[in-house]
Amino acid sequence: MDDIILQLNDVSTHFPIHSGFVRKRHVGTVKAVDGVTLAVRRGEVLGLVGESGCGKSTLARTIMQLVPTTGGTVVLNGKNLSECSATEMLAVRRGMQMVFQDPYASLNPRMTVYATLAEPLLVHGVCPPAEVPARVANLMKTVGLAPRFMQKYPHEFSGGQRQRIAIARALALEPKIIIADEPVSALDVSIQAQILNLLAQLCRKMNLSLIFIAHDLSVVKHISDRVAVMYLGKIIELGPALDVIDRPRHPYTRALVSAIPTPNPDVERTRQRIVLAGDPPSPINPPAGCAFHPRCPYAEEKCKLAVPPLVADGPTREVACVRLGEI
């Protein structure tokens, strides 16, 4: 347990739905994250995958306390973040940073690269003001950018370069964990590889923990140590990246893996794609029992009766399926 840097205990994030302009009435609840228990070790890269709308980004924002938790606890380095005051959170945020999906939206267009990278150093008093220019130059070198560009604005860079600036900003406070919310989904394939290799190198060099959120399982397999598969606000499979992607146990994970294209055309012709019926259920009114049962090709009556817990399936795997071992 000593090597665990982040621990989520039954974390839920629900958003109330109100109706009416003058007299608002509570008419429902969006259960974006619903009972997630997860641990991240020091120096580990944890991949978080799932369909759009499954709650990945909300979980990331909940960990960062950008969105308050409805239930459960988020514990970073032994400190319960839900109980921290605003002043305490300012200090805690030095230990965790986030890289957002769209670097053009997450970077202030009116601030130069220097101002963007210098701001966290000055706000948190990391170093004396006289040392800031050297620290900014070093940060730019770390992410593969020339320091001579520090007086330029975000619109003067390509998408990959902007994402490097966002990564440099996340590294400025020397955090212990970084959450990257689909950091390569808006980039070209060749640039994606560069950013992935950069993140992997930084994690090894600085012993950083990384939560890597993505849709592309081949990308997640390349960079992650473990993979957590999320469906409708819950973790349904968790284990080593190679095991989960090469030997998926949950029917939903099998469907996701079957959608990964293979570069060999001969192998691609013989592969059988698993096409799920229907659309994901609404988080406002999730189905009873297993949330995946309306789309599961193996569903039985017992799947509708109880929510399956995430249970051990071997020494390193956890799966949430009432038919585990039968399919």
C-alpha cells in the first residue's frame, strides 16, 4: 500500500436535473460516475477507456476536484481531497496536474508561452522571480521545444506543439501524478506517436504516475501498464494492459477490442467484429442489474437482478460480470 499515490473509494459524481424557471423542481439525476474504486501506484501509467459518455472525463475532473464528489473519497498521498479547504487545495494541486484534450482551448490565446509557463511558478512560489526565465527555458527543452519560441502565442504553433506546451505547463510544478484526458485524439497519427513517446519518457525519467484517458485501445496498449474499462459510470474490467486487450474477459471489453483495426489485411479479413445492439443506456435512468445487459449477447435473466461487483479473476485481473467463468 505504500506505493499507492492515488486511491478512489466508491467515488460517485451525480448531477441534478431541474425543471422550471421560477420554481425549480428536481426531476432526475445524471449518474456520470457511480461507485468507482481504483488505485494508482507511483510511476504507473493507468489507461482509462470506454465509449463517449461513459464518465471518463467526469472522473478525471472529480479527481482534480474541478467537480465535487457526490459520494466516496479521493485520497492523494494520504490526504482526503474532499475535506480540503481552498487554501489546502492550492498546495495539493502542486502534486497533481491535468492535460486537456484540446490544447488550443486550454491555453490562453492572449498569453505567450513564457507567460503560460511562468504563471504557475510565480503563483506557487516555486522559485525566485529571477530564476523563472531559466526554469521556463528548461521546461521547453524537456518537451522538445526551442526556448527561442517562448515569446510566441499559441496560435503560432501547430497542434502537436501546443500540446507540448500544455504538457510543459503540467510539469512546471513537478507533480507526482498527471491526468491526460485524450491528449492525442485531435492530432495527426505521426504527431500522436511523438506525444505518446514523450509522455512515456517523462513518466520513466521523473517517476510520474499517469492516468491516460483515450478511445483508441491500441494507443492505450502501447503506453499503459494497466487498463481500466469504464461503462456507464462504473469500472467493469481492470488489469494489466496486455492481458486486458489480448485476452478480454468482459463482453463489453471484447466488443471494444474487436473494433481495433489490424494492419495485416490477411488477418483483418478473418477477424470477426462484435457489433453491439442498440445505444448505451442513459445515465439518467440506467437499467436494473448489470448496466450492460440490454446490449450483451450473453445476457440472462440473472443479469437483470443485481449489479455485479468488481471481483478478482486471477491474481491481477478484476471483472464485473455475473456470468464470469461461464462465457
